[in-house]
Amino acid sequence: MSRLKNERLLVVAAHPDDETLGCGGSIARFCDAGAAVRVVCLAEGTSVRFSRAERQGAAAAKALAEREANARTALGLLGVPVAEQFFDHRTCCELDTLPQTDLVTAIERHLRDFRPTRLFTHAAADTNVDHRMVHWAALTAARPLWPGLTEIAAFEIPSSTDWNPAAPFAPTMFIDIAEAWQRKLAAATAYGAEMPPPPHPRSLVNLEALARVRGAQAGVTFAEGFQLIRRVEA
């Protein structure tokens, strides 16, 4: 893991829990190695469950606060410092109604401030509209103008990436998370009801099944798969 020590990993996700589902084990590995890790969630993840009239009420506010508290617990378990946890409150599942420059500018601020060497974000073909918008905004923000940013990769989200059979996720890069698997499992558990029972793809049972499949593809016990978008070798 010493080779990761000098890395600076920026994870740009749509909603709290996406970071854990998509690359929680990798986040833990980078943190364990002494790398700098920042996690950014560009939208909240609960308002879509309320009517527009209800979104200003106490129940919606409570749900948002609970989701963010769970996220901070999860990220703490993975090793991400509180100062490197960022939660924006753009409305869930409505990022496609915003000018793309709003998202691009937000990501650029983190690129400028954090100076990442690696960027992990959503896959392009996810069924969740916010995931797709974050993917394209991240690629636009991370155009080849940032010194030191040598890798961009997309992660998969169970219950979104896998629900588009017309564009199946085919990982081209894997990170061994065998030593971090229990931490990812604990972080996912911290999200409570966001991890429903089987056969839901976000169930803890199916999260483990996916990690084992990706591990088998890479020749290890547990792995996370990524689609490599860009890598620059010095």
C-alpha cells in the first residue's frame, strides 16, 4: 500500500451512499496507505421521496439530516477526515434541471483546492439521472488542464449501473479490497434502510456477491471494478 501514500484521491458522487457503494473499499485502502482522500456529494439523497409540498417540512428535513449523519459515520469508518467530507444539498434526482456549469464549477473548485492525482466518479450509463449528470460534469471539469491529475475512473452503483442492460458495466480496472472489505461492509451498514434486504441489489448480501465477482475477475477475494477513462503515465 505504500505506493498509494503520495496519491490524492478525489471522489465525486451524486448522493451520500454512492461513495461507499461505488468505491468504499478503495477509499479505505487509500486512507490506510496515508493518501489524502476527499469525498464530494453534489446532491442530497432523500427529497425525491417527498412531494414538492412536503420537501419544506420537518419530515424531509429530518430525513436529510439523518442521511448526512449516516454518511459522516460511514466516511469516518472508511478513514476520511471530517474536513475532507463535502455535502451539497442540490435537490435529489433533479441535477438535469440545472445548468451543467453549476456542477462543473463546483467540481473545479475541488480540483483547484485539493489538487487530486486520481478522480473516481459515476459511470456514464447509470439509470439514475443524477449519476449521469455528475459523470459528464466531472469529465468536463477534469479536462486535461490540471497538472498532476493522472487518472480518471468510473465506479458502479448497485441498483443503478446494473439496471441498464443495454449498456452493461464492463470494468477494465480493479482494486483489491480484501483487507478493506469489512470496513466497506460496516460503512454500508451505517446507511441503515438505504441497504434493503435481498434480493435488492443494494442488500449487504448482494454487495458481497458483487465484490466477490469483481474479485474473481481480478484473481483476488474481494475487489471493486472501475471503467478506466483516462490515465497518463509519466
